[in-house]
Amino acid sequence: MPAETIRQCTTVFDRPEPDVGNYFVSTYPPFSCWTPEGEAPFRRWLGQPPAGLAPPLGLYVHIPFCVERCHYCYYLSHEDRFGEVDTYLEGMIGELSLYSRTPALDGRPLDFVYFGGGTPSILSMTRLRSLMEGLQRHSDWARAREVTFECAPRSVTEDKLRLLRDSGVTRISVGIQQMDDRVLEANGRVHLVADVERAYAMIRRVGFEVVNLDLIVGLVGETEESFFGSLDRVIGLQPESITTYQLEIPLNTPLYHAMEAGGADVHPASWDVKHARLQAAMSRLEAAGYSVRSAYTAVRDPDRHRFHYQDAQYGGADLLGIGTSAFSHLGGINQQNLASLRTYLEARARGDLPLWRAYALDDTERMVREFVLQLKIGSVSSAAFRTKFGVEILDFFAEPLALGHRSGWFETSADGVVVTREGLVRIDRLLPAFYLPEHQAVRYS
Ligand SMILES: C[S@@+](CC[C@H](N)C(=O)[O-])C[C@H]1O[C@@H](n2cnc3c(N)ncnc32)[C@H](O)[C@@H]1O
Ligand code: SF4
């Protein structure tokens, strides 16, 4: 590991959050550094059996279809391509079958699985059944610690939930966003509060280990009352996990276009308001018996209601992502699939892996990646990084930690780094200060 330290972070801390554009950090180095040429080391890695003990392996499955596009949403999803669903699902099963026959992945059981979207729950019973059977022909999640399935309230039925439970799903995650019909409508959601209550009752009747409900703070039309009223109603339902995202307004969203066009009634909350509401929400969740587990998620029981998909990735697990735009982190190499449905389906029709861009991390970059991602959970252990990477994180990141400490965002001790509440609510803005200098000024995506 080179004796390098992180510098030049002052300007990063001085930059405010962008009013519009991407904010959430899900990987390192930023996607814009990944290139088609990076594919060669990725393919070489697939061709070799694991040397020594392989890390845990997870699977991400992307379902890029929704009933309608919510105004704020930037996920890759289509509301008008339902004619291609069957070809897409077959293509994805075929993609997994190609990976399952590589020396690197052959026979490795899955430790965690995540079905995300888009809206996985809009698939019909027939399609869900053939997807689950198809994927399980090429992978084994019988002993997985967690299998998450994302749902939107209106598309949940008891039949589908039973099928999911019987296919091994342990964690259901529902996008409810807010419990106020006026706000839901103003943001283009197709569901109403009554749909959330109906779906939640069904999920409880069928029975899953963990139910997570997603909220967004800062939506168009949101007020102090609507947000905290929503939070209280969600707490009243007593899900095992509550996730609160702060609204981002990426440039590919209908909301951004409406703001550009000067829509009189389009005034999402400022970052200061979002941070303050999220921080107050964390206190309210704690007062109700929840524990804050990351910058976004609070859980009822931190020992039992872990979010393995997140924790394992942040700890350096292997992740295979299948489907359009899905990304992988395998053997220390980042890889993202083709991001348009057309190019993805063309690659699959040719029988190819639908690779788009990749980036092979060196040892220092792997260490920085795990450090940055673990800050999102709120603490990083010095001993863990010493053992795994031979690095003293308090020395390596001394400059941004000292600056961040002065602003009240980080605390340090011999044990490592703890992110304060003030730091946690703005963590995605602070993370680039810990990047290697060559990655600090680049675009995220
Ligand atoms: C893929 S969606 C989840 C499932 C389902 N599609 C739904 O919306 O009900 C994942 C979550 O991302 C969050 N999200 C989407 N767009 C966002 C944005 N612009 N800013 C913040 N969070 C966002 C929402 O909370 C959403 O529930
Ligand atoms: S928030 Fe969920 S339902 Fe809405 S467009 Fe995005 S993925 Fe689809």
C-alpha cells in the first residue's frame, strides 16, 4: 500500500450540495471513471477459480419496469415497454447462466440477494414464478442470510407475497414515500395511503422476517406536518426497518424538467430543510425505540434486523448485478451493464454478457472504497482496516478527518471514526473529501 495520504479536501467540504443533480454515493471510484476497456481484467477474473477463501457473494437483480414514472425518480425504469418483459426476464436468466458457468463463480452459494427496480412487484404471478425458478436453476440462495424484494404498494397481492416467501424472500421493502395523499399525488405516485395500509396488512399476514418502508423527505408539497405526520403513521405500523431518503433531483427526472420550465407549484425543500427534518426524524425514531443503523435506515432491533445487502457490500463482499444498468463488484473490479433496454436486449440476443464499463481497483482504491462506504453506516473501525489493508485510517485520512472534526461532522478515537448526526445527514456530500485526489473533481456518473 503506498504511503499516500488524502489532501485537497478543503474545497470539497466547502462545496454545498447541488440543488439539482446526483447526490447519493453508491460506489467508488465514481461511475464516470469506469471505461469499456476495463472489461478485459473483468473477463480475465471470471476465467480464474477463486484463489484461497472467496468473500461472500451477493446477487442483485434489476427489474426496470414501473406502472408510471414518479416525478422525482432517476432509476432506470420504463412505463411503456411491457411488450419486452418476457424477453428481458429470459435474457437476465441467460445472463446468470453464463456467469454461473465461469470458473470464478461456478458453485459459489449466494450470501444475499436483492431484487430492485423499477418495481419488481409489478410482475405477474406467472412471470414471478418463472423468474424465481429460472434464477434458482443457476444459483443457490437456500442458505442466503437475506433475500430482499422491492415492492410498490398497489402491485402487492397475497398470492405474489406467498410465492415470494416460498421462494426464500426474507425481507420486503416497500416504497411508500409519504403518508399523505396530497403529497403522493403532487409527486406522481400511483398509490394512495389506503394502498399502503392494505399492502402492509397483507405482508404481515403472509409473514416475512423484515419489512422495510421507504420514505422520502423533501418532496414537492411536503410540509413539516405532512412529513412528521407520515413518520408517526409509519412508526405506528411498527415495521422492522424504516428508510428515509433525502430527495435528490437528478437531471433525467420529470421533476427537474418541470423546475426548468418554471412550474409555479414546484418548490422542493432546500437541503438545509431536508437535513434538519432528517435529523429530527432520527431523534423521533430513537424516542420510539428504533436504532439508527446508517445515514438512511433505522431498525427496531439492530442485532436481528441487519441489512446484509448493504453491510456486506460496504465490507468488500463480491456482488454480481444482472439486468440492464446493474453494477457488480467482483474480485475488486467494478463493472456496470449496458444501461439502455435496447442495447441490453441486443447483447443478450447475441448470447453476450451485456457489459458496458468497468474499473479495476488497486489496493489503495479498494481500501478507500470500503472506508467511504462504511462512513455511510456511521462508524469505521481502525483495527479492521489495520488487519485487512495494513493501513492506519486515522493517519491516511488525517486531513479530511481533522477538517471534518472542526465542523462537527466526525469524531475520532483509537477505535476509529464515528460520524456525528450532523455529519450523517449530509454524508453523501462529505464523502468525496476522502477520495484519492484524482477522483475528487470528477463527475459522479
Ligand atoms: C427503486 S425504488 C423502490 C420500489 C418502488 N419502485 C417504489 O418506488 O415504490 C427505491 C427507492 O428509492 C427512493 N428514491 C427514488 N428516487 C429518489 C430521489 N430522486 N431522491 C431520493 N430518493 C429516491 C424511493 O424512496 C424509492 O422507494
Ligand atoms: S420511485 Fe419506484 S415506482 Fe416510482 S418511478 Fe422510481 S422505481 Fe418506479
